Amino acid sequence: MARKKKQDKSLMKQKPELDNETVEALKLRDEKNRKRPEFHRQEWFRFKRLSDGRWRKPRGLHSSMRRGYGYRPKKVSIGYRGPKMARGLHPSGFKEVLVNNPSDLEGMDPKKEAARIAHGVGTRKRIAIIEKAEKLGIRVLNRGS
């Protein structure tokens, strides 16, 4: 007979308190993200050095991509932008706050904000940040386990 493990409250993922407008905006953003094409640099397929194809605005005088011809790849434009309410939010609905040390957690609102530990933070300080976040009830988005 299998035993059920007790789930520690600190390991359960906190959910943000969102109003209905924000929830709808997040859903709309997800729909738009699914429909949005991949934007590639002009002629990225021709040259190996452009293989990642990161976006650069086409600037050539005779460029058919700049002129927006239908047989060319899509250009980045404001019409593909997501809803204003959802901008800058994590997919879970939290506003991300970059944290470099444990004292950065003190002014955060655990109902609306979640911590993202900076890239350059070492293991010792990372552990201290996670422990303090658990005490304050703040969700850490990249806790590592």
C-alpha cells in the first residue's frame, strides 16, 4: 500500500492575487503568442553565420521584406504586441523582481511579486535568498530544485 507524502507548504507554488482584467489579459497574451509567427532576420537562411536568425530590421532600399511583400517573411510590427495589462508579467501572473541578495526581498509584496535570483549569485547567497523568501512567503521563480 502506497503512502501519501505530506506536502510542505513552502514547496507548494504560491499563486498571485489577480483581478479579472489581468486574468483575461494573460489568456489573450497566450492566444496571441500561439498565433505570432517567428520573426527572422532578412535572408537568415542563406548564411551560416546568421543561422540563429535573430531579428534585425530590414533597411535596404530595394528590400522586398522592408516593403512588406506577401511572399516574404513577416516583419515585427505593433499589431503583434500583447495586451498592456499582461506586459512584464510571468506566465503565472506574478510581476518579476530581480534579486541579488536577501535584503532585496524585504520590500516585496508576496501577493503580486515573485523573486528571480540574478545569474551571478553564488550558491551560498542563493540558499540564503531561498530561506528568507520561504520565511516571507515569497515565490522564487528559479529556485533550482
